[in-house]
Amino acid sequence: MTASRNAAPRRPRRYGADLREHKFFPPVARRGAIVRRALLDRVTGLGVPHIVILQAPLGSGKSTLLQQIMEAGRAKRWTMGWLALDENDNDPRRFEAYFISLIAQMVAEAGVVAIGQSARTTDNMLDWVLDQIARIDGPIGICIDDFQWIHEPAILHFFRDLLDALPGRCRVYIGSRNLPDVGVSVLQVAEEALVLRMEDLRFSSAEAAVFLADAADTIDAETEAFIQSRTEGWPAGLQLFKLALARDEIPHALDEMRDCTPLELVRYLSENTLALQPPDVQTFLLKTSQLRRLNGALCEEVTGFARADAVLQQLERDGLFVEALDGSPGWYRYHGLFARFLSERLARADAECVIDVHRRAAHWYVRHGVPEEAMFHAVEAREHALAITTLDDWASRLVESAELVTVAYWFDRLPLQQVLGCRSLAVKIAWALVFLRRGGPTHPLLSYLADTRDGHDADVVLAMAMLFKNDLRDARRLADVPALHQPASGLFEAFELGAAANLLAFSAMAAWDEEQAHHLLVLANSHNDHAQAAFSHGYTLALRCILQVVGAQPRLAVDAPHATRGTRRDAGSPYVNRGMSAAALAASRIWACYEADRLDTVERLAAQFEEDIALAAVPEFIALSMVSIARVHVARGRMIQARDVLDTLERLSFQNRWPVVREMIAWERLYLAGRNGETTRIDALLSQVANDAAPPDPGWIQVTEMLSGPLLGRIRLALLQHRLDRASALLKSALGIVPVRPLLSVKLQVLHALVQHRQGHTRLALRTLQGAQDAARAGGCMRALLDEGGELVALLEPATGPGAAPHAPASVQKAAWSSLLSQREHEILRLLCSGVSNREISEKLFLSENTVKFHLKNLYLKLDVRNRAQAILKAQSDAQ
């Protein structure tokens, strides 16, 4: 492909996506446009809700009003930003790239010094956006046009959270043909949103009169009144009348239009507007109406006009529904209403001409390196061979940057058999389908790749399909491709090899070869760096987090990890976790924070990511995070919410056929019933678990077993049933597992102490518990101690109290319960001892009273006390 000055102007490939410059600029103000002063005062004045939505049909003047809002904001010295959306922005990764670029541009225009790469990372895109907005002084305005194209749930969810979190000095103006699904009704009830509909956007009689004043030498009052009544102040209708009035016979035909419907009126006026033009210009308009954007060279290609640039300039000067794209010199677009009329008219008159225009445009865009537009026109022209070769080249970049929805979108518009004829494209599409959970074993494309394996070209993506179906053991066999330990020959191969190394590192954790897992994660980073693939790098970070937790070091994994040293990023780009890799990283951190007893952090991450975690794709990641979230609900007395989370996980595992996760859920329900003392429920749940299955394979223990599953579950069940001999036998078998998984070992030692205690071996139990406690405190595995209930907490004080073994240092004795408390619980205990009430605690710590009560309940459990007075007494006596 060759670069050209005529190619659609784009920003450099930033934040993983090709960005079109014109989308960041409002349309150029039309000559003779009426400034909507009353509306501007209504939406930019003091006391106006900070979210304004212009919801009206095509041709209602939404874009023009948004453009005037931009100008009004700048006149008030606000920091303003503009983003126009289109149908391609439903890909979450693509949308995020645009939105991040918009905010970064606003920060730069505000004169704020850019944050360097050494700055702290953020948990997700919303945090980053809010951080950047906080750095801009004064009022801020963000205009978003054509929001009606957005229907992707993840993007709508982001906007709901954003609009809810924005400070009042930041105003958002949205133009859309429909009412966006972003929680508008809730915002309206809270008086934080104003919705202007079609009737609000209509021209007043005075505005219409001014607008029509230069359309003809004289317009009598009757004609003016008729036009106003027929258009009801509709801006596009007035513009069509204005253009048509230049034709002599139109004023005499007004009587014929008195009974027209609005649609008939538009067609009538559009026909007359078209008829005003010379025949060659009519042909030009009809043919170029098939183009989503226009410039001189492209229009010459599809029409044969040698003076296309001059025609476009004249059309724009005449106000013939052609507007220049600011930020993209020489480029234009038609107003959607007029383009629709012209396009439909040409399709009725000459369908073959429509195909020819699209074919010519497709080839032009291919030559000029614009695959997005080339794909659109190639598909419309049914030039499937061209579309497939274009997508094959483009899909490499799309998959690497996680623009998977875009890949699947174009795949759905191509004939399957022709896609299968291009194996390299089929492999890339398979990556998109697998990560979007559309690529099950029975999918024709996946089946074809599996049945026609030749070499290793499809092995890694087929391995991923197995992993996402909860079959890690078989997946590792396919992922171990010969090229893994060699530098990749290209970017896409490097991306695939990075993913393969990630998968093999995960399987090494199940086999617990810690050194091999670490080596594979380093190898994955090397391939990710070559591919410049933030997508697969996010999974590498998530796996590094899981490795630390399984190694009984969750404290190391609780903070948002930074990119590993040597990983390349675009200069000046913010580090923002995005999309599926963000969900995977959040899932692993939720588990780490739970094991470290950072329950507040778990709840914060869950609030940000819970709806997205299902996108994490790897079933084990999803299960670990959702079971951790359920456990937090239990710890804070919210059993109904805990069961709701497990119900959601069970529904996902049923729909996706995840057998290992379904088994984990059954054991988790049994564990929670035991913790809650629900004996009837325990009996009912016993039928759902395999309690007499063979002992686990020491060489393969799923990571999910470290949290919940049959290995720990059978021991807990034996304790519930007071079958101490069985519990001892199960523990003996489990403690003999080699290699030893550190986190699992800590949890088994805790259970061993409980069994010994119940058997009457108190000193032995205290010694065992002391060892488990030391290991737990060393790496921060505090939930290993707390998850076994009040009986274990009661053991903790004797384990380090006055009667403990003489070698226990005094500092350890004093910190027996203190080390179990989270930072928030220490703060609450300190305030409690100072005599403040729950309400005062909530005010000082900015918590709700209910949250304070939940913290107190957990605090009493850890202190082994029943009320406030006992907690204060225990804290004060230990301090002495």
C-alpha cells in the first residue's frame, strides 16, 4: 500500500488504534446559520444540569447546536472537547482509544504538563479519565455527537459510570437520535440531566423568518407562515425550503404541498433541490452519496469528474447539505438526511451504478491504506475477494490491539466458505471469536481449523479455545509449539507466542513448577514486547499476580502492577488497563486482595469491574474473583448477595460448559452453608458433590483449588460431620502432595490445627497453628486464618498468649489479633477506643453507617468478642 495526501487523514496509531482526525472537530459553521441564542443560554447558563442530551431525529439541528455550544464554551474560556461517533465505534477497544485521545487532547489544550510514564497507574479507564479531568482548572465541556450508533453494553456501562462520577464543573453534551441507555431517568430524577427533544430544537417563528430572509427577494407573510407551519420549525425542512425557493415555480406549488406528510415533503423538496443543479452535478451528487466521506481524488475515482474538488467546494458554499470536515482539509461529508435521499434514489434508478461506485471506492481506499473504508465499500460491492485480502492484512493489527468486535463484525458480513479459503484470515478471526466467546468447538470456523491442522499455524488459537472451555490440561499440549522459544518473525506471530507462553505458565502453576512458570512469564513478556501487544501483556500481568498468590504472597499482588521493565509503550501514552485484559487483571487482583484480607479493595474493584469480569474469558479467573466477592459478602453479613454472586457464576458455567467451575461452586455452597450453620441445607447440597472421588493428582491441581473445591472441601465437610478420622486421613494425603503449593499448604495447616484441637491435642494444635500463622503473616495470607470461622479465631490468642511456647517473642504475642486486622479495621478500633459513636465514625472515615456496622461485626469476630465494650477492653488491656 502507498501513502497519499488524499488518504483519509488519521492521527498516528495511538493507544493501539488508528484514529481519524476529523472525529475530534465539530462541523464547520455554515454560512447564514442562525445562532440559537435562547437554547445556548438554556444549556450553558448557571444552574443548568451538567449533562445535556439533545435527542431528536435526523435533520433536527443537533450537530449544529452542539457546534454552537463548543463555540459558546470557548468564548466563556471553558476547556472544550469534541468527539463524533460512528457505527465502527462499538468496538470497546476502539472507543477507548478515541476517548482517551480526546481527554489527553483536552489536558494538553488546558496547558497542563503531561504526566510521565513513571506516574502511578490506574485501575481502569474511568479512574484515568477522572484523574485527568481533575488536573484541568475551571469549567469543562465535552460534546459527543451521533451517540445513537453506540449499543455495545460495555461502552454504555462506562458512560453510566462516567456521568455518575463527573464533577459538577464538567458538562457533557450528547447528540443522539434515540435516548441513550446511560441511566438518563435516574440522572433526571436527581436533577443532573436535561433532555432536549425535537420540539425544543425547532426554530421559533422569528428564527425561521431570519433564516429564510435571504432565500428569495421577497417572501410574503402568508408564505412564511405556511413554511413555518409545514416544517414546524424543523431545521432540515427549513433548509430544504430555503434551497427550493430559489426555483421560480416552487412558490406557486406551495398549495400542492398542504396535504403532504413530513416524509413526502422531504422527498418533494429534495427532488426539487436536486433538479436545481446542472445534469453533471446531479450525477455527481447521486454517485458520491454512496460515500461516507468525500474528497476530490476519491470523487474523481468514482464519478470520472476531473474537477471534483471545485464541485465539492461550490456545493459547500451553496449550503447544499455538504459540510467540510474540520481537522481533515479537503474532506467533506453529506448531511445524513440528504445523503439518504440521494442514495435511495440512485439505488432505485441504477442498482449496477451503486455497485460500481462501491467497487471503485474500495479499490481507491485499498491503494491509499484505509482498510476500514475499503472493507465497507468492498462488502457493499460484493467484492469479497478484495474484502478478504484487506481484512487479512488489517486483522493482524486489530487482534493485537484487542479490537476484536471489529474483526467479528466484518467476519459476519463475509461468506464463510470464502473466509475458510484464506487460512491466515481464518486463524485471526478465530482469535476474535474465541475471546468474544463465540468460538465453541462446534463453530464451523473452529471445526475447520481443527480438522485441517497442517503444521502449527492454528495450534495456539485452538489451545485458547480449549482453555476457555475449562480444559487447561489438553490446552497446554497444543500451546507448546516449536517456535515458542525463538524470536518471532513478525508482530502477529509474536502476539500468538506471547499468548502461548501465558497459557503454558498457567498450566505450570497447576503442576506447580514455580521456576518454569516464572520463566514462561518472562518469555511471554518478551513476545508481548516484540508484538507491542498490550492485550496479551494484560494477561501476563494477571498471571504474575496469580503466581504470587499461589506462592502464598498475596500482599505482593494487591496493588495495580506496572508494566514490566522493557515493555514498550507509545511515548506519552497513559497506562490504562482496558477491555478483556483489564478484566483478567482485575479478577486476579480481587482474589489476591481477598486472600490478603483487603476487603475494602475487593469491594472497590468489584464495583468497578464486576460487570466486566465475565469478559475475562479464562474460566478460572472468573471463578476465583466471583467466589472471592461472594466471600466478602459473607464476611460482611450479606448472605443473600453472596448467593446471588454464586448464582451468576453458576449460570455462566452452565452456559459455557465449565465443569471444573461448576464443581467448585457446589463445594463453595457447601462451605458457606457450614459457616452459616445451615444443617438442612448441608444435607440437600451433599448430593451435588462427589465426596468419595479418588484423591487428587499431585502433579495437577487446578489453581481454583487454592480457594475452593473438593480438596479443601472434603476436609471441611468431614469436620462439619465430626468425622475426625476421615478428616485426619484426608489431611495426611493432602499434606503429602509434592510439590507443595505454599498457599494450599498454609490452608491445610490451619485445618490440621482444627482437627488436632478437636481431637484434644491442644498443644500440638497450637504448635501447628503457630507455624501456619507465621507463614500466613509472612506473605499476607490472612484469610487462610479467618476463613475457618470463630473456632480458629479462639485458638489464635492461646497460640501466642501467656501460655504459649516460651520461644514466642513478646511482639508476636501482642500482635496475635492485631495482625489480623485490615487497615480500615485498625482505624475503626482506634476511634472506638476514643469513645465515638457509629455515626461519628462514619463521618470521620466517609463511610455509611451500615458499612461501619459490617466492619464492626468483622472486628468483633477477629477479636473474639461480642460487643463494643468487650472490644475496647481487649484492645486497651493488650496495649498495656
